[in-house]
Amino acid sequence: MYTLFVGTYTDGASKGIYSLRFNPETGGLDSLNLAAELPNPSFLTISKDKQHLYAVQETSDFDGLGGGVTAFKLNNGMLEPQNSMGTGGPGPCHVSLSGDGRLAVSNYDGGNVALFKLKEDGSFGEAPQIIDHNVLDTTKTAHAHMAQFTEEGLIVADLGLDAVKRYKWDGDQFVSADQPTLSFADGAGPRHFTFGQHGRLLYVINELNATISVFEKDSSGAYQEIQIVETLDPTYEGENSCADIHLSSDGKFLYGSNRGENTIVIFALDPASGKLTLVGRHPVHGNWPRNFALDPTEEFLLVANKISSNVVVFKRDKEVGTLTYLSEVEVPNPICLEFLG
């Protein structure tokens, strides 16, 4: 049995972070429990050693500067609060960890990224470094949506600037990398991303124009765009906002969520080039699929449908990438799914 933690918005029936039990043999999901009361814990991440969970507080009133982030100790699957700190901007919407005790929080409304150095016990210590995207463009409004540590440094998707920014470690702080910017079409809205082939390939899902951009790293270490694919059925005419993106660990299939069309789009990857070929789209059996996750066995894919307040379990065919609906459970305003594997 695995524990699944669910981050939520608490402006409705939710009170914070919830946990469920997941059976990897059957795909069964049950035993809903309020694991921690917290305002708007919309995004979660768990440390590789499974000892800590970190949750943003997606608010503007944690302190005088904006939202917050909270560290929890994991004790037999239970959450024990350690401490919280301000993120230096309102609307923190994503949190991620490095392999060397650092944590990055993306402040959507603040248009900046907070970089924390964690203490040995996993809690927050000194004030974070703030990377401010508001100073980078005078015509667009910065909206940092995801930051991820890499071997080279840090990559940040900024939906408002239509850009992905790259940073490198320089002594005691992160500074602009040799390739500082990956540019996107005006109004694309790069939101989340994932890597393929150990970082040689970069896949970015664009919220506003419903596309996925594929980049390949060249011999100099710079990413060059090699493909753009549509996420929506050509006959769909309603509003849509893309959200999340995940790649299967075998590198064969890429998945993305369409909020509005309410589907998971499925692509197969060419094993040599990494380019994408459409497999199909599967309805999410709910409304407004935000985050989704492959379970630790990758036999199943689970979707958090925000507006319909349900988490849906799909069986995944590892050979062809397709999904089959299994079951669903009611969870108030689910936003983020994180397995304690």
C-alpha cells in the first residue's frame, strides 16, 4: 500500500492536505483523511529519502510580502509540522527540491522565485535568495509557474513572460546561465515542463495556446526548439487551459492535462529524436484536471479534477500508453497529487 497526499485549495470544503491509501495491485483508492490543516496547500513535494514533505501556502497574506511554504516531517506516513517561511511574493504555486538540500518556490503573482537552503533536519533556516523576473520585461507581467533544479543549475518556466529562464550556480547564488532564455510565441504561456533522455530533451506544456514545445540540447549545452504539437482535438471549440505534464520513466509516453476539454492527451516518443506522435486523448471523468501523477509502479495514472472535486484512477497500458477508467473518490478541490512511494 502507498500513501497518496493531495494538495488542495481551501476556499471551499477543503481544510488542507489530505491523504489516501492506494493499492498498487488493484488501483483502489480509499481511507480519505485530513493530514494537515493549512491554507491553500496547492502544491506539494516529498524529499527523495521520504522523510519530509513541503507544501506551499498559495496566499498573499502569510506575511507582508506574500505567501508561505511549510516543512513537515514524515513520521510513519503522518505529517508533523516543522516550520514555515514567507516565499517573498504572493501566490506561490509550485515547490521543488534539489539533491543537495535546496528548495525552490515559484511565486505566480509575485513573478519571482524563492530559493531556500534547508537545514540538516529539513526545516527552513536563513532567508531565501529571490530571483525577480519582474525586472526582465517592461511589456509583459512575470508569472513564475515552475522551477526545477538540474545538474547545470535551475530552470524556471514563466507563463507571463512567455519564456523559460536558465540559471547556474555561481559561488553562493544562482545567476543567469550562458543560455539565459528560451523564448516562446506571444501568448503561449509556458507552465510546467519535464525532461527526457537525462536532460537532452525538454518538454514544456503551454497553458494559454494549448501546445507542447519540444527542445533538444545541442553540443554547446543550449536548448533548441525542434517541435511544437497541439494538445486539443481540432474539433474542440471551447475554452482550455493546459496544466500538467509527465513522462513515463521508460521514456516512451508523454501525458498532458487539458482543463476545459477535460482530457489527458497522450503522445508516443520517437526513441531516437524524442519527437512526439499523438496516441490519443482520454476524458478525465471530471472537470478541470489540474495536476496528475503516475503511481510508483506506473501501472496507473491518477488525475486531480479541481472543479468536480474528485481524484480519478486510470489503468495505464505500458505498451501503447492508453488509459482505461477504473474508479474515483471524492476529494474537495484537489490540486496536486504526491505519492509516498
